[in-house]
Amino acid sequence: MRRSIKDSRSLARPYRDLVWLAYLTLSPAIGEERRLVLAHRLAAAELARRPGRDQIGLRKALLRVTLHKMIMPWSGRLARMEAVPALTRGSDVAFTERLNALRPAARAAYALLRLEGRPEEEVRKILAGARVANPAAALAAVTALEAEFGDGASAMFRPAADPTLARCYARPLNRRVRLGLPAAALVCLLAGLAVVPLLDDPGVAKAPRSPAVPRAVTAPPGAWRAGTDLDLATWEARGALAADRALIARALRAWGRTDGQVLYAGQIDGTTVVLIRQGEQVAHYTEAGGPGRLTTFPAPRTKPDGASPLKLTTTDKGSRYLLPPWVREVSAAPLTGQGPSWRKVAVDDGVTAPVKALAGRRCWQGPVLRLRAPEIAHGMPYTMLDFGRLSLANAYYQPPPPAEINRYGPSELDTVPGGFTAWKGLGCAIERPDGEIQSATAWEFWSGALPEGAHGRWICLRLTDATGGSSVRGVLFSTRAGRTTSTPTGTRANTWDCSRLRRDVAMGVWWRAPSGQGYYVAAGSRRVVQLTLDGRAVAGAYAVSRRRSPTLSAVNELGEQVEVLR
């Protein structure tokens, strides 16, 4: 820095806040020492570069680096000192682990909201200025985290490790290591990703590297076994063209980036396909006898086990997917019939054989993939739905009472009765959602008799996207004489509805019976004990009226008002 922090009290507080912001936003996957050192260097660089800049501008500039710049892991083997953040409040380790599991934008929001005490609108402005796609989703993730740890979490909890307080440990270097330092630096003894310059002309390989020369980053085989963060950074590069420097350089230039992690590069069904990741974005680049085409998507969110495959191509034969390297078995089924008809899918170098997608005039019918990773967590299969985007959505189902609610969350859609038919119905009841959907839960909160002998199934469909945002949609299915119809019953965005954080819900809708007669029907979830229509209280979780739009309210067994989805 041009000015020393220790000689300027006026810089001490801004520097400390910027270190916290950089540290929390940087990925834990780069290593604790690397994360700490970079946080200090980036904070110092921004203060030196912009000594008179406003505080919001400083934070926007810092976050543009920490959120969007690819930062490679570092083993620390070449360092004479090892620095680690001091553990200041050991009781908050669990909170720190959950905070680190959030997406970087959400961690940045936490630092700005809780550590700096900035108002929400100002945090939205800073995140938007740092090119965060969905600031509201980042703020919602902070709220959900604090709710998980109980009321008052914002005041009680803060990360256990303080990057502005560090312990340093000497690391003795033997003579062989000291003599080998220049060579080791050139060979990149970085524990994790290898850097390869992408030079179109091999004759200039010895020229000084220009910042404009695209560089490819690859994870070594088996990198996912080295840590517990099973994210895209641990996916090794696959495909016969993964070492084709000219191809990767073209893909990066089409993206306007100078570096990126290669996930796949190869030729499939007559099309050359490249998948590259940088930060929270994935680029899908194709060449098929003409100019290359590139589309970008938000990277799938990090999950402990049920990670999503990435779609490579879609042809008349079906879609091919690149699997997470730890997945060993894949089966597929369409959303048709009364239950899944699984067939095994062949896999070659992590790429599936074509999986056919069925689509009628009104319905989308999958496909549904069932994947198994025996070495991860419980090793049980998990199901994913293809909504037509780059990544797939974890698909779940919660059956209605009297079925118990699993405290670990809803079940895979094929493991409990009713799940597959619920999703089959949803495929015809709603349009296929836009965006990268990460998880999709069909929460059947009520099932029972409707007027005129019809049977009803009321489902709250919860969709969570790659940026952390969410939406819920209500759908009432009614069946009589073998014929099923669906009625939409409300929608809402970015709430806790129909999740483990808010399991109580009520809905009402004007429903037309098979005879053509109209009724207003209302129902609530399992803890609802009273519904009130136009001031008339009805005990239980179901009520009916002949009025078209009565006022509706609901109360649960604790005497609390229940949210009504309209």
C-alpha cells in the first residue's frame, strides 16, 4: 500500500471491514492460508488503488474481484510461514460451516449486513454494482441461515475465525526445497488446479506470458476425494479434446474471458462441445461446421451428495449428460404411467448415452434420472428432473397426512407412494419453468373428498433456482370417473412457503365440478385446525362455500395465523 495501515488510524476500520468482506466471499476451497493472504492483499490493493473512493464504491470493486475472478488453490508448500485465522469463538464453528456452504454472493451479503451493519437497500446496491445476478436471493439466503440457528442469530452468531487476527507458524525448508524453488514455481506446485497457457502457435511457447493469452485450468483426476466441498472445482476435465489448446482458446475468447476451468471438451453426435467454468458461471460452447455458439448459465449450487449432471447436447436421439465424477450408476425414466419404468443408461468417460425426452402437445414428461454415488454420504440413489436447461433439478415429494414428515426433508420422488403420479400430473399442469432450477419439491399438503364425489390432491410446488431464489405454485388436482383435471391456486416468489422453514400453508380456489357447478374450496396443511370463510369458522383443514371469492384465513394447532397462498 502507498500508506501504512499501522500509521493511519483513518484506514484501520475500512481495511478491517474490507478484509472481512474479501475473506468471507473467497471460496474456502482455495485453502485457508491462501484465503487469508488473498483477503489481506485484495483489501490493501483496493485501498491503495482508490484512497479517496467512497465506501460503497470500494466494496463494489472488491466484490467484482472476489466474486468473478478465478482464484486457484495454493498448497502453501513454497511459503516460509503458515498463517491461519485465529479461532475467536469456538462455539460458532457450526454457524461458520453453514455460512461457508452458502454461495459467495450470500456470504458477501452476510458480511455487509451483519458485520458492517449496512441497511438492506445499500447491500442490494453494492451487490448489484458487483454484478451479482440476484441480490435479493443472496439476502434471502442470509435470512434462511439465521432462521436455521434460531431467533436473534444476527446478533448472536458471527464466523468463528477472524481473518483480521491470525496465528503464524514457521515452516522450515530443507536444502532440496530451497534449491528447487525457482523450478517448482514454474512447474506450478499448486495443490489442486494445473494451469496451461493456451497458445495457438507452439512457436511462441517461450515468449513472456501476456495477460490477454487465454489460460485453461484443470482439476487433477480424483480431486473430489481430497476435500469435502464437492463442487465443480473438483471435476476433472473429461473428453477427447480436453487438451486441445486452440479449441479451448476459441471457447474462452467467445466468452470474453482470459481463463477458465475446463470441465469437458469433445465431439458428440457431430458437434464439438466445450464446458468451461469460471466462478459462479458455466459456459457451454459448441462448434458444428460453422461459427461457434456460446451460452452461459449459473453454476449449480454446491451440495453434499446430490450434485447435478450437466447437459452436453440434445438431439432427436435424446440428451447426453456429463456426470459428476463420483456418480457410478445412472437410470432414466419418462414421467408416464403409474410409476417409474427405469432403464439403465450406458456411460463412457463420464458421458451418458442419449436419454430420450418425451414431450406431448401439453405436457413435459422428463426425463427423470436416478443417480447413485456409492462412495458419497449414504450412497442411496437420488432423482433429478430435466427441465430443459444445462443442469437438472433434485426432485422430491412430500406425501399428505397421515404420512409422517421426514425431519431430514422430503423424499426422492420414487421412494414413497404417490410421488411419481404427482410429478406426472405437474408435468401437464404447469409450463416448464425457466432458468436453472436446482431443486423441485412437490409438497402434497392435503388430500380428500371434493364436492360431487370428486377426489382432490392439493400440491404446493416449490422451485429453487441456481441463484438462491425460489417460487411456489399451488395446484389442485381433482379426479372423478377416471378423469383428472388441474386448477392453479396461487403463486409467490422468494418466501419460505412449503419448505422445512414454513410447513403450514392454506389455499383456496373457485373450482368447477364435473357437473359444471362452481364451488369455492379451501384446504390447509396437516397442522391447520380451523379455516374461516367470510367470518364463518370451520373446524379442520377443509372447507367449501358457494360464494365465488370469500375471505379466507387459517389457524394452526398453536393458535398461529397460517399464510394463505393466493
